[in-house]
Amino acid sequence: YLRHRATRTTYASSILQYVPTMSQFDIDNSDDDSNGNGSRRSPRFTQWVAYLCASIVALVSSFQAIEAQGNADAKTKRETWAIVCTFLATVTTSLVVLAHMNSVASVLVVGTKLEAITVVILLALWSVTVAIVTDPSNGLAVGEDGEVLFGNLFYSAWAGWGLSVILATSCMRTIFGIDVRGNMTARAARLTEWAALFACSVVVMGGAANIYDADCTIDGRNAAWCKRTTLAVSLGTIGTLLSMMLVLMKIVSQAPFVLEVLASFLLFMSWAIGIGYITSELGPGAPIGNIYHFSWFSFLLTFVLGSSCYEDYQAAKTIVEESQLHSAVEEALSEF
């Protein structure tokens, strides 16, 4: 059996050496494209256009939210920051999109460090924008109980922040040669998922804490609401600590597989129970807002992590069984 298998492997190798690889073809894998007018368009051009659309929607929605809310003196500064950040993001993104369409400006911007610096600045602006418009105490995109008041402002702000992360990752890969996702995947399995769970847990923890400070410190507030808000803060805190610990362990060296299994199982069971209380009618996640969305994201991520751990266990079990089978066959052949 082993001799026949070795013969087939040698024969297959002799055939494969005549099969051309992709590197042998004359294919242009350049990151830049031309629009026929001499201007260079990077693969991020479509993302920049979507970025511009999100910026315009956020800017217009900010004016509408402030107009509907009224001009309270205590909130004038925060409202101003929301307008300034969205306005700067819109102007900057418009300039980058126009640069993609101009033959001279595209050489100076597209695929250069200037584009990367611009993305970093925009990421900072959108981080401030999301923090302001989704803060229940400001009453812009989100109400006092965490419900979404202005859907356009809420979703466009998060879309702008998400596109900033996508653009930053793309710039690091094409400009600096750093493949963030590839490096994370190569460094350790499930590192990306644990990092995403960390981000979601931070949002749940922070959002629930803001609602608790705003509502549950007032006498006469519904006791069930405050208990479930405390549950959201607790689950967000536990998820933040466990996911941060595993992310750091995977980056520094390697996280023990047993610890990862236990953490994913604990978080999955906790969210399976807590999601019902948090997003129910008397919970802080009942209104469609940050807590609602990121609570469900956290629950789904714990399921994905648990499934990935189970698949790794099954794969390792299969390898061990095949190794034992080959050892038994070799032993039988040697005795024969």
C-alpha cells in the first residue's frame, strides 16, 4: 500500500512540474488603475466614494438633529464638535475623490504616504464623531434610553468609522506592505475574531454604563431596567477582559487551546442567557441602538469562536486518527 502510494505521489509530482503557475503568466497585479485620462485610481477609489456619501449624509443629518433638538446652551459645544468633525471629513474626502480623477493630483495622493496620513486623520475625526453622536447624554443620534432618534446620523457615523478602518487596513497593505488581517491570521487562529469581540464588548460596556449613570442614579427608576443595565455592564466588562487577555496572549506568544475553549464557552453561555434580558422590553438593549446591535454582535462572535474551536478539535482528532492508522499499516507491512 505504501509503495503504491509513493509511486502515485512521484507520478503526480512529475506532472505538476509542467503545469504553469500564476507567476509565470504576464499578469499586471499593480494596485493602481488608469481611467483613460492619465490619472491613477487605486482599488480604494470605490471605498472613497462610499466614504464621501457617508460623510455627506452625516453632515446633513447633524444639522437636522441639532435643529430638531433645539439649541440648549449646555450642549452647544458638543453640537459644534459634531458639525466640525463631519464637515472636515466631508471636505477632506471630497478632495481625495477629486484627486483620484485628476492626472496630476493622483500622482501626489493615490498610493502615497499622504493618503495614509489622510486616512489616519479621518479615522480620528470619525472616532470623535461616533463618540459624540451616539452618547445618550447628548441626545443627537441616540436618546436618553439608548434608542436611535436619527437613523441617518447613527448609521452614517458608524459607516464612516467602519470605512475608515477598512481604508486604513488597505493603505497599510498597499503602501507600507503590511497585511494586517493576513498577519493576524498567520500569527494565531481566531485572533481577528477575539479582537472584534473586544471592540464589541467595549461598546456594550460603555453604552450600558452611560445609561446607568443617566437613569439608574435617579430615584424611582424601574428596578428591572437598572438590574438589566447592570447585567449589560457586567457582560461587557467580562467580555472585554477575557478577549483582551486572549488577544494579548496570542500576540505575545500563544494562547492555550483549553483556555480559549473555556473562555469562548463561558462567554457564549453568558450571552445566550443575557441577550434575552438585555434586549427584552425592560432591558437597555430594547431600543434599537448601540447596545442592541453590539450585544447581538457579541453573541454571534462567541458562537463563531466556539464553532472554530470545535472545528480545530475535530481536525486535530482526525490527524491523530490518520497517524495512528498509518502507523498500524506500517507495522503490519513490516511484519509481513
